Amino acid sequence: MSKVKKKRIDRSTTTISKKDINFEKILQFSAWFFLIACSGVLAYWALFDVLLDRIVIHIGAMYFTYILFTGTSAALCFALVTKIRKNRDKKKEIMIDWLIAEFLFCMFAIFAVAIYQW
């Protein structure tokens, strides 16, 4: 374990504006939306294809891409909200880094699916 103690930030002197609270709530809501969208599709597949054997769902590239995008977007949104709550003073830099990371991940995923389809 590290012997260096982290200095705690005194949050009593900082003020949080309504705009910051609404921004965090919107990000949290979008993360939950992505998570519900991903788990809804997976629950549909698990219920009807695996458990009941009613419908045969072939997990192709489009289905896999949807699950990949929604699941990863949910995880990245939750991570963004957590990071912003811990460092409110660096909110703009964190948001820009998150947008760049999301863009790079989406481009990588799109090209990977395109190569897989080809």
C-alpha cells in the first residue's frame, strides 16, 4: 500500500450551481438509458431464444454492434459522471477527453464491424 496520503478537498467552500447539477443528472440519465437499452435487448434474446426456444435470434454483426455500442456508452457515461463529481473544477477538460475517447472508440468499432462484414 502507498504511504502517501491524499489530501482531501474541502467541499464546504465550493459552491455547486444548478447548471452543474442538471448537467450531472442529464449524463446520469443518459447512462441509465444506454444501460436499459442494452439490457432490454439482451433480456429479450435470453428469454425468447435461450430459455423458451420460441424465436431463433441469430446474433449477427448488427446485433453485436448494437450491444457493443450501448453497453460501452453506458459504461463510459457512468465513468464520466463519476469523474466529473470528483473533479468539478476540471469538468471541461474531462468532457473533451470523454468526447475524444467516445469518438475514437466508435470509429474503431465501426471499422471492426465493417471488416467483419466484408
